[in-house]
Amino acid sequence: MQAPITPTDSTDAAVYDSVWAAIPDAPPVGLETVMLQQDKLYVVLAVVLIIWFGVLFFLFRTDRRLAQLEDDLDARPEREDTFGA
């Protein structure tokens, strides 16, 4: 059975550093390879950005319309209900 590893071991830091240091040098794998060919990744990012702008525009426009309707309702004179009288 192995002895438990404590956070004070200097080998932990070396292993951690070597794992993260190798990531930028690793070649793209799988879907990343396909998306990086011919700058497809940037097309996907642009489409996602356009969708987010569309959603934000829709929310902003809906908020303005609701605020205008609320102002119109507040400015209306009160009517008495004549249903039961």
C-alpha cells in the first residue's frame, strides 16, 4: 500500500506543472481538428455571437414595449365597472 500523499511533497508541484505545461503544445484532437480547419471555429463563434445579440435585442425591445404599455395603463383614467350594477 502506498503512503498517503501530502500537499507538502515537492513531486506534486512538479507533476502538476508538467501536466499543465504540456497542454498548449498538444496537437488538436477530434472535433477540434475539424473546427480549426479553414477557420470553421471562427464561423461558429460568430454565429453564436449573432444569436446572443439577437436575444439581447429581443429582450431590450420587449422591455421597452412593456414599459410603454405600463405607462399607457397608468395614464388611463379609471373606469367604473358596470357589470353587476
